[in-house]
Amino acid sequence: MTLIKKPVTGMKDILPAEMEIRDYCISVISKTYAEFGFCRIETPCVESIENLTSKQGGDNEKLIFRILKRGEKLKLENASSEADLTDLGLRYDLTVPLVRYYSEHQSELPVPFKALQMGNVWRADRPQKGRYRQFMQCDIDIIGEPTDLAEIELILATSTTLGRLGFGGFQIRINERRILKAMAAYSGFPAERFDEAFIILDKMDKIGIEGVSKELTESGFSEDSAARYCELFRGLDAASAAAGETAGARARAEAELSYLEEKLEGVIEPDVIPNLREIMNTVEKSKKADFEVVFDATIVRGMSYYTGTIFEIAMPELGISCGGGGRYDRMVGRFTGTDVPACGFSIGFERIILILMEQGFTIPGKPEKICFLLDKNLSRERLSEAIAKAQAEREQGKQVLVVRMNKNKKFQKEQLTAQGYTEFQEFYAEALK
Amino acid sequence: MTLIKKPVTGMKDILPAEMEIRDYCISVISKTYAEFGFCRIETPCVESIENLTSKQGGDNEKLIFRILKRGEKLKLENASSEADLTDLGLRYDLTVPLVRYYSEHQSELPVPFKALQMGNVWRADRPQKGRYRQFMQCDIDIIGEPTDLAEIELILATSTTLGRLGFGGFQIRINERRILKAMAAYSGFPAERFDEAFIILDKMDKIGIEGVSKELTESGFSEDSAARYCELFRGLDAASAAAGETAGARARAEAELSYLEEKLEGVIEPDVIPNLREIMNTVEKSKKADFEVVFDATIVRGMSYYTGTIFEIAMPELGISCGGGGRYDRMVGRFTGTDVPACGFSIGFERIILILMEQGFTIPGKPEKICFLLDKNLSRERLSEAIAKAQAEREQGKQVLVVRMNKNKKFQKEQLTAQGYTEFQEFYAEALK
């Protein structure tokens, strides 16, 4: 029987050139987040199916790879559904496992707990270009910090990391679930249908305000409410425009937040908008990368667990989002019965790698690469000499490849040059003059 | 519903202190292997069930976590066996995936291909102390190098890495599948039962030569053959003893190899023992770590895919094995139809971490850790100042944690000191004098 050479559907093998860039990014990310006091942790890739299907994960719960029960636990003849056959699954994100981890190890962890996770997750999405069924996520989370110090540090850490990876001119777009809800309440949507309205709002960048209005009424929201809702977004646009195109992101955000403060008075908790303002101000004052923080009332974020601020990284030139996060103050309580404030930010690791690969990224500060080519008639003595010499060079931190010389030495050297080897030494049966 | 706090059976959460040591080891391993010209690659954690159950993996194939088919492919009502329900599984080692990877991407890879893999594997073993169902493997492999240059470089790279991680006084024990087979043939065991005999031989360190002899005859091997077989091992011991305890590992190995050369003449291919001798000599001459290469005719290695040299790392003081590997020249042919020589060496990553943790290992060269403590009445201006100061320190490579000051500041500082913070700065509503 011949075996299957291809990786399984929707998952990919990583070739050496990409792996080098991935490793470089991982080292920059680790180092930068460590400077912000985040410590790396790891959880198993496999989680209890109960935790994975606890309605924390939104649509991702439909995409779980389930693992067959093992041994005696598997009773095929009595099984009537998938649930009878599986007790484990591959994690679809790093947030549910993090909160489980925190709940289990709380007494051994610092307060607040600042965690960095870099690990694979699995989703049985329909495979398509650039979207894989196994992909790496890179999350930072702060558990146990109730104030906006968490948001400030998360945004600064994430943007500093992106800056060190060479990204500039990007935006961190920020919103608040409580602003979203207040706007929906102000418009008269029934509270139990807020999430439905937000799913429609989320399409704003694709279908525009008219499209959102149309879809809201088609979905059975009252025309009055839909009109009132869309009026708010038109008001935001007007406030921003009045601040002036040249006024800068901070002034436009300020105009929008002031507009909402006035409109939503009595509907929203009084500290929500001032807090958001302070987060934006403090980040602007201390940022070390080339980006701006932008208020965006249309940001929704799919996960139902968010309770406060939500954010996204936008790379406008590339027209894509490169990560996001937010505050989820009530997920720990699902495990322990006691809520603990929590806030997280995830970098879209695979997208970043894709961009760097497309840009032909060169890793800075790589060590020297030397190749020793050994003639095939080399005596054992000369072979030992060559190896000993390679060992000495390696002790200096140089990368030394020792290979047999091919018949076509010129072609071999061309290939090695393409792999980054800059120096060649040849070893023959007789010592070279 | 309250969720499950514990990690799934047999898998473990990794706490920050362990994670720091793991990350450090990964960086030393990566750097050292890169100096030997190995490039890192990655394959998906999930493989086709056909590849995982192709009889390459020995007993590990009984321990596979199988993944349920998804969507339309799953026909529960017609399923009569596990095979009807699953098409994927979690990998149980990194060798089968590597060979699949090489077969698929051969044309894009250097010749010879020197690969480093560090990744998790899964085995549904009975959980016990120190043995987990998810664990990290760390493999180097050279594909496409037929000569013993592969073995020499693998042993030097692995031992140099262990040396840099602080290990000394260990042994690399080496044997040859063709010596094993020649000894079995010399003794008159039937060829189709060699593997059975080797499984018994593998118990030598536990049951001794008398135990091996007894078990061989009980398993139906002829008394004559069993006696002849055990006589060979006694002869090896005698040869080694004759060389003298103080003679050193090289002299003892030479005595044993000479004994076997004489005994197995005509039964073994003539280059096998001289090659093994040369591998040992060259490694001895060029090694950069404190270890010795020891010939050990009782080493078997469980995997049926080995075709030549086999090796194991022994830490005699700790009484455990810390890795192993060998030559498997015929596995690529299972995928492509054409054999390509291959040889690999795996470090027992989890064991190494366990040893370092138990020894209270301290990571060298860690950056300075500073903590900023913020009074809860801090104004927004002072908060911004503190954050800006933290940002400036981070740009210098320092690790700066910014946290709210607790009521019990003394206790908080004690805890932070235990986490490695050596400097504290306090920020109050009013600037400190």
C-alpha cells in the first residue's frame, strides 16, 4: 500500500522559509510581551467537549473536530448521536481553555494574571485560500484587572509588537458592548433581539447604512426603530465630518463620543464613554508604534462573551483586519461561580505571516551560514578534521552545514547559495595547498 | 451549568515557571541545531488515519486518538466499526509525518534535507506519573544522506545541545539492527521470529541474561538457539571485561566489536561493524560535550522501521533514557515507491524538562524585572506618566509590570519578589519627593 503524501484537507505543511519567518515573529512577540509582564502558558490542544460546547464560542462551536471515545467507553451499538461517541474535542480558540486554566490554577497564579498564549487551534471551516483548519493564535489576556489599565496595556503591548515586526500606519478600532447596547435600547429594539441587530450592523462596511436599515426591517424590527438606529449612525458620521477631515483621529473620535454622550444620556451607564475616552487618550500619549486609536461604533465582534470594550486591528492599506479582542468579565464565573474581570487581545498571527511572506520579509541579524563540501574520497582522518573544524565554528555561533560534494559542484553551490550559504570550504583526500 | 476546570485526563496545563524553562530549552535547541544546518519545519497535528495505521508505528498505533468524520461523511446508522466513523487522527510521533512531508515536498527541499521538528504528539497511554497523553517531541532527521556522516552529525548535534542545557556525564548507546539480526541468525532463530526475540532481549536490563534465556525457551525458541544466543552476550561481557574496567569506553567497545567481527564473520555484511567503529571514533574526536559513545548490543528500539544504526541517550546517574533514534532507509519508499536513506535522533524533551525542574534550574541571562505600583487614587495624568515611563524602560529591553497597588502593599511586594521582580517604583496621586 502506498501512503498519502498530501497533508489532510485544509491543513498545511510549513516549509523551511516560512518556518524561519514564523520563528522570528514568535521570538519578537515573546520578547515584547514579556517586557509588558506577560508570562507564557500552555494548555492541552484537547478539551472536554462540555467546555467546547458551552455556548461561549458562537459559530465556532459548529466547527469542532470531535475525538472518538477510547476503549471501553465507546459503545458503538448503543450510540444514537455524535454526543454518545465523543467526550473530547480540539480547541477552536485559546480563550475558553485560558479561562478553564485560570479557574483551575487561580491560587498559584499572580494577581492580576497576565498570560501570553501562542498555540494552534482547529476549526472545520470550508477550506479556502488563506484560511486553514489548523492555525496559530497568539493571545494576551489580563485576568483580575477591573480598570481600564488592562485595555491600555493590552493595546500598547499589541501595537508595540506589531511595530517591532515592521508594521506601521495601522489602526486599533475600539468600541464598547455597552455603547452598542445603549444605541440599540435608545432605538427601541427589544433587548432579547439585540444580538440579531448587531449581526446586521456588522455588515455595515459591506452593505452601507441603507443596506443595514433595509435588512433590519426585513428581519422584523420595527421601521421606527430601524430609522432611529440608522439616524444615530448618520449623526456619528456628521459629528465626525464636522470635526473636519484634517482634524485627526483623536478630534473626530472626541466629536463622535460627545455626540453619543448627549444622545444616550440616561440610557448608558455614565462612566462608559469617559472611560473609553481615557483609554484612547492614554494610549495616544504613550504609544511607541506608528498607529492611531479610532472609535468605531460599528464594531460588533462575534463572540457573545464580550461585556465591555471591544477592539480590532485594521490595516487599511491591506483592507484586512489583523486581530481583535475585548473585555469578558463574566466567563470565569461560568467555571467558578464567581466573576473575575478579564480582557484579552489576539493578534492574527497567520495573516501577519502571510503579509510578511508576500512582502519578501528579510529576517534581521541572521548568523553567518557556512558550508563544508566533502569530496567523496575523503579519508576518515580528513573527515574527522573537517567535522572538528565545523564543531569549532559552531562554538562561535556560526551555522555550518557539512555535506558530501556532488558531481556537479557548481549547481550544488548555486542551490546552497539560494539557501543563504555565503561561504564554502572544500575538503579533499589531500589537504589543499 | 458549571464548566469543567480540570484539563482532560492525562494531559496537563503548563504553569508559568515550567513554561519559562520550556521556552528557554526550545531556544537553546533551535539555536544549536541551526548551527548544524538543521532547518525547522512543521506538519499538521492531524494526519490521515491510513498513514497513522500503516504499521510504521508499532504499539503506538493502538494508542491513536481518532477524530470523528465531519458532516455528511458521518453516517452513524451504517457504521459498524470505528473505521467507518473516522478518517483522521492525532499524530503519535513526528517521524511518519516527516516522511509524508518529505515525500510531498521533495522537489522544494535541499539535498540532503536536515529537518528539526518540535511539536506535540498524542498517545492514549494509561495515565501515570510523568507520562502524559499529550507531550512534546523534539526530532532531528537527515533525509538523503546514505553515509555515516548522518549518524556522526546527529550524535554531535544532539550531544552538543544536551551539553549546552547543562547535562554532562551521559552516554550515547549505539547498536545496529544488522548486528541484532546477524546475532539472531547466528543463533539459528527463524528469520520471521527475529522481532519476537528482540522484544525479549529488550528486557535484558530488567531480567538479566538468565531471564532472557528462560523467556526465549518459554516462547518456543529452541534451547540450542537460546543457549547459542546467550553465549554471544556472555562473550561480549567477557571481551569487555578483558579490556579492563579502567580501559575506557572506547577500548571496551573495540574489544566487543572485534569479538563480534570474529564470531559473525560470514553472517553479517562486512562493512557494518567497521562503519559503527568509525562513527564512534569520529564522534569521540570531535565532541564538544561531556559524554561517551558506548556500544550496547542489547539496544533494540521498538519501532519496526529501523534498518541500520540505532541509538539511545542514557543518563546513568538518573537511571533513565532521554531520547533515541536510528536509521530508517525504507520508510520514504512507502510513500513514493523509491527508497531514500534517512536517519533521525529524538530528544526526550519532557524528561529533560522534568530533570531541570527537579534540579531547580535557573535560566541564565534573564532581563531585569521591574514593577510599577500605582496608587488607586492616581490621577489620569499621573497614570499616563507612569505608563509612558514604563514604555521607555521597555524600549531598553527591561520587563516592566504595571499594576494597581494593593491595600497590603508589603504582601504584594513579597509575592512579586517571588515572581522575580527586583525593583519597585511606586506612583501616588502626588509626585513623590
